[in-house]
Amino acid sequence: MVVEVDDEPPLVIDLGTGLRPLGHVLEAVSGDRPLHVSALLSHLHWDHLIGLPFFTPLQRAGGTMDVYGPPQEGGSLHEVIDRVVQPPFFPVQVKELHGSVAFHEVADDDLGFGAAKVRIRRVPHLGTTLGFRVEAHGRSLAYVSDHQAPADLRTIAPSVLELCDGVDLLVHDAQYSEEEFAAKASWGHCTVGYAVHVAAEAGVRQLALFHHDPAHTDDTVERLVEVATTRPAATRLEEVLPAVEGLSLVLSPR
């Protein structure tokens, strides 16, 4: 996911497989100029990290990326990532890319990236996981990609409510149906209904259902979106939509 504000450098959120095609798009825009990117990393599970060595702007001399991610118990953020991006798991280490990557540990911080202000808070998931709120020019979005729902599917962590409070767009974990959650309640994710509940309680305008289960087909995702829109709490939102590859949204002021 990438957030664009004016003509400022892009702000990337998470480093999954989508980072590869995003790199091609950004290079087409930048031409021969080396690209600088800031990236917010929610956590270190493979599906949020595996795109890093495939980001083509880092395969050019002069390309740079600043990664802001959660502190780790087993060493620094840089050290832990180097344990994954190295042989035999990958042919090279991050330091061997032609560009350069700098890692910064953050948790419960507030940062500025040009006109964009970013609030970072820990959210419930397996391992240290961050959620993000981005604000610029009176518009706002929140990103809570991996969210362990409580057993009652009602309680909401204060940190999550703080991130989501009144945002124009919330990108939120919605991996399971109610039936699937009953069998996987401790797997670190939540139901589409809980995503709607969080959005409604936080006064969100638009909700984008995210982190689709790998076993779900497009038809299943569409059915779950229909389920989400029929929840009573959904009437308090302007729109519920699925996050899909290539989706582009422009946030308008209220």
C-alpha cells in the first residue's frame, strides 16, 4: 500500500509482494532519478516483509529506503530482518542491494513525513504489531492490517480506537467469516463483522476490508462484503468496500 501526498516522496505501508509491482510503477514516474521512499512496517510476518529485496528502486545505486518498524526481542530490527533476508532463504542480504536501507525502531510514536503526520500505536496481534494513522491537509486514513479480535467480538483496544477515530478511510483486517473465526479465534485476525464494528464505533467514513484469507476466492470475498454491508453497524458508515489489487482512492475533505 502506498500513500501519496502532493508531490512528496511516497509513503509505503508494509513490504509484502505488492512492493515489486509498486517499484516498477514508481520507477516509471521517477525516470532515471534515484528514488527515496519511507516505509512503515507493521510487523515481521513474511507476508508483510517478503517484497523488500524485490523492490527495484533498491536495485539501483542511489535508491534509498527508510523503514520504520517495531522493536524486536531477539535483536535490533535490522538484525532480525537480516536473519530472514540472507542465504539460504534469499541469495543476498539487504546490505548487498545496490541501494541502501536504513531501519528505525518505533512504537507508540508520532512522526512527520513532509505534510503527512503519522501516529503509530501497538495493536493486538501475534508478536509486536503496529497500526498507523496518516493525516494530511485535513484528510486521514488508518491502517490496521492484522488485528486479533477478542473472544466477545465487541471489545476494542484503546490503541485501535485512537488510530481509527473519525478517519476518512480505515483499512482493516477482515480475514474471517463468523464460522471461520470460531475455529481460528487465536490465529491473530478478525471477522468482517468485527471490522465493521470497529469502524462504526470509531466514527469512520469508509471501511476497506483487508487481509483476505488466502483460501478465499473472489466470490467468497464478495459474499463477505455483502455480509459486512448488512450488519446494522454498517448503516453508520458511508461505504464498505473490499481492498483489491490496484485499487486507488482519493480522499476528499469532509
